[in-house]
Amino acid sequence: MLALGELFLAVLLTLLAAHYLSLQWSRRRYPPGPSPLPIIGNLWTLGFELRFEPLMQLAKTHGNIFTVWLGHKPVVVLNGCQTIRDGLISHSEELSGRPKIPMFEALSRGKGVIFTSGHNWKQQRRFGLMAMRNLGLGKKSLEGRIQCEAQNLLEFFAMKKGDSVDPSPALLHSVSNVIAAVVFGHHFSNDDKEFLTLMKANDLFTNFIDSIWARLFDAFPWVMQHLPGPHKKIFMYNNIMETFVKKEINIHKENGVPEEPQDLADYYLTQIDKTSDDATSSYDEDNMVRLLVELFVAGMETTTTTLRWALLHMVNQPDIQEKVQKELDTVLEKSEIIQYEDRKRLPYTNAVIHEIQRHSNIATFGLFRQVIKETSLQGYNIEKGTIVIANLPSSLYDPDHWETPQQFNPEHFLDKDGNFVTSDAFLPFSAGHRVCLGEMLARTELFIFFSSLLRAFTFQLPEGVKEVNMNYILAATLQPHPYQICAVPR
């Protein structure tokens, strides 16, 4: 029995040694990085989580292009403003692919725009850009919807009369109704049970997507698919969202598509009809459902989380809040409806919003890319099929581009005369071919919501609360801890 155990141990050690030597041989084909261990690669070094801080630390040792091994998978990391821009902009086409990640593959089934590549991705993205442009991004048609939701948000806080409240549900509902107007063409009431269920499913979905169970599914999909456990919930949440979207699509079908489409669902149904005889078309109802789910989820989560950070910063730095309010009072008439164009007259307010996005960035890192054809980045040959991460927060904290990268400082976006200026290192929406599809919508929402709130209220901590927790919770985005604030009417 002892001899059998010793034999098993000897075989195991031999296999581990062979795997280790294989890793050492393989890593010569990639940029340098920490030495990987058998089976787990560099996961031990990363604390078994993918976060931007450890990646920034590794860059100090290995340079701004380096390789980490996630188990047996090599991943090339781009760190710092210049390296990221070189990869995502100068080599945008080469780095436009998306690797097949088991969890996302199971959820999207190869449809939609976020997790697809090639012909399907190009057609869906082209459609998304066209439809968003036609719906009036930056024009008054969409801006009016954002202004209406901003007014609803002001009424919510006004009803609280300065009492302590968690702002997150109200922010989520207002932001969700903006994207609902874009996708479905109408507003949902505060007590619409289906819409509330959808928002709840979205919240659970985004919090679960970066959990240990999701990572286990990615590591062992062939096993996890057949095992019970919490990972099954994410498919339930996904099904709730898809069912909601399918119901909305059916309503659009029953009502008929107008000659001038009013929302994304209208545009997509029109596109399906236009391309029905095109054998190369990827426009079908499965892609439609997935694209609308992705736009809805992304539209809700990212802007809501940024606004949550925005109010937290104003509570934490009342002097900055006061400066914003002073500028708003000086420039705008009391009865004037805030428009996105007003950002040009409100440089300090605009700078504060950008600094919120920079300092409290919501990205753990950029979504995985895949090299679709061999390329060279800053002297390193990157093979076709290589997985790449652009560590976006490293650009937002790059000391070569920001005077005080770790401090909240609106002066980062102001010149010596107080005029608004931006920076090449400001990349919260990513860059290149995979830049965020809803960037313009998010920018408009953030400006109108934030400016409207600050003009109407002063945000303070509840009585007895002395400290603000500015640490983040790791989920699909970097979220603030739950908090209560008081919106005191001005």
C-alpha cells in the first residue's frame, strides 16, 4: 500500500514538473512577466482575483507590457496610457477580437455585440452605432428624455425633505428609464412590477458575474454545467432579462413598426425586414434579444454606479460641492433647463464630473480582447489568438499624465485660466474599435443628472455619521459600499 502511494506521489510530482517546464518553455513566446506555477499559473500572485492594482504593481517590475498566466492561459497585459493607446488605437483592428469565455459564451450563445467577434460583431455594432445616432444622441429628442428623468429624480429627493435616504434605487430607476426610452421607446412607472423585477435581476446579475462561482464555471465549464449550485442563478437572472425583452419585442410587432422608428426595437425589426433576403445577414431575433439585453444592462449599471460615486464624492468634499453650486448659480438662470451643451459654460462642473470618472473609475480593467492577426506592440511580437487585457485604470492613474493621480483633484481637467481641458489618458470608455457603444449617452446623462442634482440640493452625511467609506466593492463594476445621505433643498 505504501509503495502504491509513493508511486502515485512520484507520478504526480513528475507530471507537475513536466507542466512547469512546459510553462517555462511556452512563456518565451510572450512578453516577460512573473513565473507561472503549474495549474494555477499566476493566480496566486494576483490573489485569485483580477483587479487593476496588482496588475499596476507587476508593471513596475516587468514593464508596461507583460504576461500573466490565468491557470494555463497566457494573458498579455497593457499598462499605462501610452501602451494602452498604442494597443487599442494604433492597433485597433488587430486587437478587436473577443476570446471565448465559457460563462459569457453560455449566456450570450454567440449572439449580441459585447462578447462576439468577426462578422456577427461587426454587423451588430454597425447597427447599434447607426440606430443610436438616428435616435438623436446629442440632440434634443433624447436630451428631453434625460431631462424628464432628471426632474423625476429631483422630485424624489424633494419628497424626502432632507431626511436620510439610500439614493441608489432612485438613481437606478431614473437611469434605467433613460435606456428604456432608447431601447423600448417608453417610460416605466415606479411601481411597475415587471420593470422592478428586471432591475433586481440586473443588479443580481452584475454582482454575480465576477463571483468565485463565475470563475469556477470558466475554469471547469464541462463540470459546472451539470452541477447544482449558486452559479445556476446567473442563468436564471439572464433568462428574466431575456424574457422581458422578448415581451417588449412582441408588443412592438403587434403594434407595427412606424415609418419613422422611435426606438432601438423599431430600428432592429426594420433591419431584419430589410435584410431578410441577404444570406450574409446576422440580423435575426436571437441577435436582437441579446443586443437589447446587453445595451439595457450596460446602460443601467455603468451610469448608475458612476452617479453613486458622484454623490459620495460631494458628501466627502463639501468644498468642491460648493464650488460646483456657485458656478451653476452664476451661469444658469433659476428656471433654465440644463442641457448637455451647457457643459461648455460650466468648466468647473464638467471638470468635477470627469474627475469622478477618473478617480472612482468603475472598471476592474478593460474587457478581454483577442488578437485576430499577428502584430507587434512596442517591440514585442503578439501572436494571433493571444488574449490581451488593457488595464484601463492604469491610464486613469498614470503619474506621467496626472499631477496627483491618487487624489481627487478637478484641477486635472482645468488649465491655468480655469478652462476645461481633457487628457489622452482619460479612457473610462475604452478606445478604438471596441469603445463603449453608449459613450455619448452616458456622457449626456452624467452631466444633466449631476448638474440638476447639485443645483437643487446640497448633499450631506446623516446626523451622527462622521466618515465616508470610499473603498470599492468588486463586482462587474467597482461599486461603492451602500450608504445613506441627506439631500437638503437649497
